[in-house]
Amino acid sequence: MRIQVSVPLLLSDCTKGKSAFELEAETLQEALRLLVEEYPLLKVHLYTEQGEVRKHVLLYYNADNIAWLERLDIPLAAGDKLRVLQAVSGG
């Protein structure tokens, strides 16, 4: 299934200059794997060395933060979206 993926403009240098693009995958888990396979420079920005999503990164599948999901082997459907967000903090 083809899904829409968006990343912050600050990370577009890791995705060949694109902040929005499509990805072909059958499940959410596969989409997350393919995202860093197709754009390997993203991996260091999204995941820790232990493979955990970095604390300042939010990955959304449609309206749900993937941290809230019980599992990631969710079948994808037409129109699904995967969004990468970066939390901003400071004073």
C-alpha cells in the first residue's frame, strides 16, 4: 500500500531534499523499516543506538503517536499517513 510520509523541513537533507513523499509498505512496521532503509541518514535522527525512538521525536501514524500503539504490525490502507515530528524546547 502506498502511504504519504512527511518529515520536518530540517530533516529534508536526509530525504534527498523532500519533506513529503510516498512509501510503499504493507504494514506500519514495514513502513518504519523501509523509511530508514531508503533514507539511511534519517536513522540517527529518529532512533537511539538501542533502536528506541528518540525522546524529542514523535512518529505519528494517521492521528496516533506510535508510542501509544500496542503493536506496529498494523495493515496499511489507502490514504494512511506517517508523520515525523520533532519536539522543540528552549527558553
